[in-house]
Amino acid sequence: MSERTTGVTVSYAQSIDGRIATTTGDSRWISGPESLDFAHSLRGSHEAIMIGIGTVIADDPLLTCRLPECQSPHRFVLDSNLQIPSGANITRTADRVATTVVCAPDTFERCIEHVRRLESMGLRVETADRGPDGLDPCAVFDLLARDGIASLFVEGGSRLITSLIREHFVDRLIVVLSPMIIGNGYNAIGELDVQSLADAIRAEPVSLTSYGRDIAWELRLPAGREDAGDFRDDGSGNALEFARTKQQYE
Ligand SMILES: NC(=O)c1ccc[n+]([C@@H]2O[C@H](COP(=O)([O-])OP(=O)(O)OC[C@H]3O[C@@H](n4cnc5c(N)ncnc54)[C@H](OP(=O)(O)O)[C@@H]3O)[C@@H](O)[C@H]2O)c1
């Protein structure tokens, strides 16, 4: 297994019954407008941001930081079969914001015309070996390490979050809880093969911050690396807020 060299934060907005989207994939917007700046500050305080192709297809996000004086992170899309549309927002803006799509080596060879089209639009297309959930996370993290990326923000969706948590790649979780009940829908986190509560992953609460009607809960995951707290302060005051609320738990 490859050495992990990046601190990994996962964040998502969920209903109080643990859904990040309805059964039709509708997730806009679970969180309220007050937590939007917070979400953008998280983007801006990481060197890279990552989503799975499912989220590109469902939401067509830009993944940029829209706060003033904020640098957008390098965007990574995990897409084994190179399904990313040429007209997707991420593709259209790849000439302005660093963007990498990672596909499987066999796809790269099979879809070389699509690869060249995407490259001509400014995207970098890289390859990583296939794994049980799409691409092998170890191979993907090797790419990040090769780029010298030290902090990664994972913004979804459900399958990507699940696979990274299952493989113990996540150091920090920030769950934005919205006072909304959805019922059936996309679970924030899917199958982890936990049969007994003794095997459940127990997170360490770090802070609790209100944003309008939402609550952002920051948690440290036990399998995370010791040095994962090395995140840049984005100057938004959120880091200070975390430190203050942390005392509530001590
Ligand atoms: N509420 C929120 O905060 C929030 C945030 C983001 C997304 N969402 C919602 O989540 C839903 C999409 O979730 P999703 O689970 O369908 O899509 P996803 O996690 O964004 O993408 C999953 C796809 O990524 C590819 N992939 C490649 N390597 C992977 C790996 N190691 N692990 C997991 N996936 C990998 C796989 O497709 P290939 O095999 O083709 O590569 C996989 O099917 C949408 O409805 C979206 O609105 C909600």
C-alpha cells in the first residue's frame, strides 16, 4: 500500500436522517444559504478538491471558491470510464482552473479521441488502476503525492465518501446538518461492513458551529494520520471558531 502524504477532509450536507440527496439525486440545496460561505472557505483552504463522476453528472458543479481573494483548489474528478461531458461546468472552465480527470488505463487507450478533446479544453487526463469501487484510491493518492498536494477536500458523493472512509483515507469529517427530513435517498455513507457496534468507527468531536438553521460538526477520524491537522488557515475566522467550540468537549 502506498504512503499517504495528504491530509484528507470530507464534507457534506445531510438531512437529520442522514441523506445527502433524494432518491432522484436531488441535493440542491440541503444546507441553507448561511453555510454557503463556510463551504466555499473550505474549498479555498485546501490545495485540491475531489468528487466522483456521479456528482458531476447529478449536480454539474463548478467546485471553485467564490469568496473574494480566494484561490480555487485543483479539481480532481474520479471517472474510470471517462464519462465526463465536454459541456460540464468543470470541463468548460478547465482553461481557468487546474483540473484533472482520472480514468482507468484501458479507458485512456480506448477513448483516446475523447482524451485529446478534453486535453484541448485544458483538462489533464491521468490514469490510475481500477479498484473495487471504481479507481484504486491508493493509485489516486499517489497522483496527488506526485503533484505535491498536501491537503485534499472531498465533496462527495456517497460512493466516493464511502470508499475513502472504508479505506481509512479520511482524517477529518465536517458534517453540515440541516433540519430537514428526506426519508429514502442517498445515504451520506454507505456499506462499511460494520456488524457489531464495537467495530463502528468512532469519531472525535472537534467543534460545533451554527450557520443559520444548520450546524457544522467537525470530527476527527481515528484512523486519520497524526499530522493531518496541518491545514492552512483560510483567514475566514472559521478555524478560530473551531478552536473556541472545541473547548466545549474538553
Ligand atoms: N449533500 C451533499 O453535500 C452532496 C455532495 C456531493 C454529492 N451529493 C449527491 O450525491 C449523489 C452522487 O453520489 P454518487 O455516490 O452517485 O456519486 P459519486 O460518489 O460522486 O461518484 C461515484 C462514482 O465515482 C467513480 N469512482 C471512481 N473511483 C471511485 C472510488 N474509489 N470510490 C468511489 N467512486 C469512485 C465511480 O464511477 P466509475 O466506476 O464510472 O469511475 C462511482 O460510481 C448526487 O445525487 C449528488 O447530488 C450530495
